[in-house]
Amino acid sequence: MESSLNSLLPLFEREHAAHRAVALGVLVRTIGSTYRKAGALMLIASNGDYAGLLSGGCLETDLREHAREVIRSGEPRLVDYDTRGGDDLIWGLGLGCEGAISILLLRVGPEQSWQPLSHLVKSLAQRQRTAVGVMVESERPDLPVGAVILPGSAAQGAMQSALESAAAGARPGWFESTAPRCRMFALPLTLPPQLLLLGAGPDAAPVVELAERLGWRVTLVDHRPAYADASHFPAAERVIQAHPEELPSRLELSAFSATVVMSHHLPSDLAYLRVLSRSAIPYVGLLGPVARRERLLSELESDATGLRGRLRSPVGLAIGGRTPEAVALSIVAEIHAFLHGAEGGTPTTRDQPVVGGQARPVPA
């Protein structure tokens, strides 16, 4: 599930500071082809401003009208859209998306202590996995439709177990019970990926900007004071001046989802790769041509085996273009594909990533 909480934060902070309640839209069910999947979020203010998308912008105008009523009345509302009809006669939108979605709208404001947004925002700031529950169907007087269940609350143990499972797997799920009947949607908070760039040259700037646009948290490291300048990378979370051998003591390497070695300095890249060979970062990208990679792997000697199965070199998808922006796009695209378990296309114009000098053939 792709968390959209980052994109909701500016609007939430604005309305929170003004003490104005908002409507939180939770996509709880999808059928067929849909723009977003269950677990996606949208925030709608009383004046109609919104953040996040649950469709390609096709349904948001209608959804805002429902949201205004939810904010006014305080009553939650389950809104269904079905675009599987060829002509979309009900909505008159002619979308042809061939899918259906169900969105639960909740009023979130001071009277509910801004829950569940307060809990999710706090957990995001602390980088803690969590999940919250929302009642979608209920015959229980103590847990009506729209009720929010937080981790550690007084809800029954089975519900808490469902929240723990959703948080651990970062995947939404359902809890159901009978007599009386209720259905709780478990909404996990997906923490944004953390990207480590080793080398803070000018070509790192577009990588940082694209990654930040996706909501990733970026840390840059360079041993050169003139390069490790935070003013050059306003979108980065951290810019650190450190030598490669200092990385294990300066950073929690296990927290990173991916790293790219791009210092353009051969001895530094060798030192970075030696440190990374002993880390557990699942994706290690190396900028530069094949000959450079082979030289570095040869000089790594036995440490090269620690990169087996993780090294992507030359880093990036083969999308063409040689500008820094094009290279950054190819790097970020490959990391995005890796994080989502996607193929990311078949590179046909460059060597496959290898470790130890044994090239694997490119699939036909």
C-alpha cells in the first residue's frame, strides 16, 4: 500500500492550526481496475480544498460535496462509485475505468482529538510502524460506523491483533465478527523509503528532488566539505560530511531501503562499497560504466561477495538520455521498481548488473 499521508500533511497542519474540522476519506474497497487501491487516503477541508487523490481527479468534485456534509453533521458516510457500466450513466462521467470503489468519509476535528490523523502523524514523525482501525459496518452500539480504533485502546484483543498484523505487513486488512456483526478496516501507515546517496556532487541534486517528490527521505554523505553543503540540497532530509569508514558509526544503515554510490571518486567509491558489502541494505546502486565497476569489484576482492544479488551497476533503467536529469530519472525509476517488486522493463542496451565479473545474459 502506498501511503499518501505525506501529501496530506500541509492541509492537515493548516486546518489543525485554525481549529477547523476536516473530512478524512479512506478507500476501503476496490473492485476491478481502479486508480488507487484500498488504504489510500484523501483529506478534504470545509472550503473544498483537498489533498491526495483517490481517482484521477474524476470523482473528487462529487466527493467534496459528501465531505462537506460529513464535516457539517459529524456523521460518517460510506460513498460508493461504480464505473463498470460502459456509459457510466449513473454519474454521467463516461470514465470507462471498469472499476468500483468504496470510500468511508470521517469527520476529524478537535472533538475527536484529531484522530486517527494525530496518531498517524506522530508515528510518521517517529518512523514507527502502526495501523489504525475504522468501523465500516457495525451493529455494536459501543463501536458504531466511523469509530476509530487505535493501537493499545480498549478494543477487544482480536481487533488489536488485526492492527498489529496490518502494521507489521504494511498492508490493509479486515476484521470481522458476528453477534453482533461488525467489520473493521485496518489501515496501516506505510513509512516512506529512506534513500542514501553516497556522493553529493551536482548530479545528485535531481536525484534528491525526484525522490523527495515521491515522498522519500534522502540522506546525502560526502567527505568533501565543499560538496556536503545542505544549501545545495534543500529537499534532502540530511546532508552529512563524513568519510566512508565513518558510515557505520554515523548512520543506522539498516534503516535505508536503497543506496547509490555516486561520488565520482574511485578511492571513495571503493571504500563505500567495502562498507556496504557488510551492510544489509537490499539495493546498492553504483554509478559509472561497466569497466569502472569491474575494476572496483576486482579491488574489493573477497568483499565483493557481500554485494552479490544486491549490486545494480550501471545503476538505473535504460531509458535513454545523458543529462543529469535523465540519469536521475532512470535511477529513481529503477529504485521505485525494486521497492514495489516490479520488473521496471528489460534493459536491452546495457549490461546486466553483476557481481564478481560473471555477466548474466540479457533475456530475449
